[in-house]
Amino acid sequence: MAGPTSAPFVKAFACAAIVLIAAVAGAFVTWRTYPTHVGLEFAGELLVVVAAPAAVVGFFARRSAKAWPLWQFVAFYIVALTVSGFVQIASRVVRLQ
């Protein structure tokens, strides 16, 4: 069942694209060059970390009975991205032990 929100996945993945561009730009500024081995691994993990919350937010917006304004997409995406980041950090901690 599709909800009244128009193009929920497009709006959610637009939030993800903005975060991805900002993170890659930050990596370029920090590293000054793009290291191949570490950079490709980083890019793959970063893509998953920003895309998974966008898919979840798009799903919830699509299933909602009310139309979501843009600020609600951004707020829910930030919460989902934070949870995704914590899960990523926790998985690294568990891997190190």
C-alpha cells in the first residue's frame, strides 16, 4: 500500500546522496589523495552506511497514512543514520575482540 507521500524513496535517497557527497569531500580534504586500497573499502562501507537508513526511511514514509514534509524526512534520516553509525561502530568493536 502506497501512502500519500509523493516519491518517498527519492527524497530519502536525496538525503543519503548529500551525506555521501559531504563524507567523500571530507575524506578528500583529510587525505589529500585517494588511497586505493583503503579508499575503496571506505567507499563501499560508506555507501552501505548511508544507503541503508535511506531505504528504511523511504519504506516508513511510503507506509505512512499521512504525507511526510521534507523536514520529517531529514529528521528521521538523521536518526536512522545515527543508529546505523552506532551499529557500524559496535560491529568494529566486536570484530576487534
